[in-house]
Amino acid sequence: MLTVGLDVHLRSSAVCILDENGRRIKQFVVRGGPRETVRRLTTLERPFQVCFEASCGSGTLHDLLRPIARRVVVAHPGQLRLIFRSSRKNDRVDAAKLAKLLYLDEAPPVHVPDRWGRAWRELVLARGRAVGQRTRAKNGLRALLRSLLITPPRGLWTKAGRAWLATVDLPTPATRLRRDLLLEEVEHFDRQLTRLEAELDRIARRHPGVSLLQSIPGVGPRTAEAFCAFVDDPGRFGAKQIGRYFGLVPRQDQSGSTNRLGRITREGPGEVRRLLTEAAWRAVRHGPRMRAFFERVRREDPQRRKIALVATAHYLSRVMLAMLQSGETWREEVTMNDAA
């Protein structure tokens, strides 16, 4: 079986082909984009396996290659950089390296969801971006009022509060224009979020895991759907792997008897990590089991509050994974491990 390494770009791709003994038999550049590269690979007369680096569009390319290749591996770009610390880098070199790694069965793979799973993830991320942009517009409006020493009423973002904001007397045409533009941004992102959440709710109703995870106090539909979308297949994780996937484990520098733990790695999808942290805080306030875990980590030390919250988010991710794997709903009783 042939082994193919691809360095894929939108307008051209470098291709390296190895034979059954790992010898390079062909190397060339395809002009015309990824679909032309797939078409060229269909002309190979022998079965082949193929490897390329994960990037934007790698899911679609994976789907195009699966019908024609014996094996398709999408390689983790971060781990590739650790493997290949070289000062010589170009498309042909990268394609050859990927082919060699695949031939040696050492290519670091990433999980590739099906197209429905990828679309679900994109909707989750699109909602997160819309929330962030709306928040920035709201903060801009508050900053504008503060700069003019105007105290807004309570409930500024209610219908009555927005009506007040739209008619409040501002001193210059420039400040009034800025106010109007920021208000339009808030309303624009409100409409986007309404459409996004309607579609996310429709998808969630077809996924039993979303309703299952919402049995945990503090976990709402947005956190549950984001967790399910990015986990995709619960069976691919162990209890210790899920925290690393969402970047909730500390950085470690261990040598001999010295073991230094730093800030969390922040790897993986940041939107899910943010939602898990918010859900953990709500769970601490509304559920005795999560509160007991939080207090045990905090040790009655106010300086450890953030550490305890992140640890609780990590614990919550492990619990959510276990629930998806077992199908069991949340049990609120406090165990000896949770209590202080």
C-alpha cells in the first residue's frame, strides 16, 4: 500500500508518495486547490493511505478522501510542531514529513466528527462569538454613559431601559451617533442569537445527552449542547483525558522530586471551557455536591477561590463525561470524596 503525505493550501498542495518500503517514489505540487488534489489521487493505481495536517476545511477534505483511501489520518498541528523542530520548512518538506510519520504509524491523529457534528460545533462557536460581540457593544454603551457622568437606570437592557437609552439627551451629535450605532449593534446581535439558539434548540431536542446533562444543577442547555458537540463520541475519552481536552488541567514542570504546577493549559475549545466554568459557579451555588467539592478545594482560603472554581469545572467535565458514557442522570447525594 502506498503512503501519501499532503501539505494542503487553498490554491495548491504539495504531495509526497512513498512505496511499501518507505522509499519516496513521487513528489509533486498540484495547482487548483484541494478538490483537484483529490482528483489527482484517484488516478493512483494502487491502494493508498493519506495524512494531512488539521486546518480550516480539513473535515471536508477528510470526507472527500475517505471513499478513495484505505486510511485517512488528520494530524494534530500542535503535536507536529513538537515532533518537527526544524529550521527548514516548506510545503514539499512538510508533505514528506507527514508521509514518513504515517508510514511509521507515528502521525498524531485528531478526531474528525461527521459533517453534522462539525456543523453543530460551528453553531456553538458562532453563538459564542455573537454573545461576545453583543457584550462588547453593551460595554461600549456603558462606557459612553460613564464618560458623560450619566447614571443609567436599573434594567438597562430591558425594553424600558433601551427606550430610555435611545432617547436620553446627549451633548453632541457625535456622542448621539455613537450611541445609536452601539444600540443597533446590540439589537443586531440579539436577532442573530435568537436565530442561532432556535436552531441549537432544534438540534438539542434530537440528542438525548443534552437533556441528560441538564439534570445537573447549574448546567443549562447551552453548556450541555456545547459539551456534547465537542465530545462527539464519549467512548474516545477516559476520565483523565477530558480535562486535558478542554484545557482545564495545570501546566506541569516535573524533574526529580520537584513538581511545579502552573496555570491551566487553556488548550482545546475555549468556548466550552468558558461555559463549563460558568456552569461550575452556578452548580456551586445551587447544588450541595458541587458546593462540597468546591469548599474542599478552597480550604477556607479566599485566595484559593479561583483555583477551586477551575477545579470544580474540571470535576464537572469528568462527571458529565461519565453520565454520557453510562446514561445515568445526576445524583445529588454528597459522597465522602466530595465532602470536606
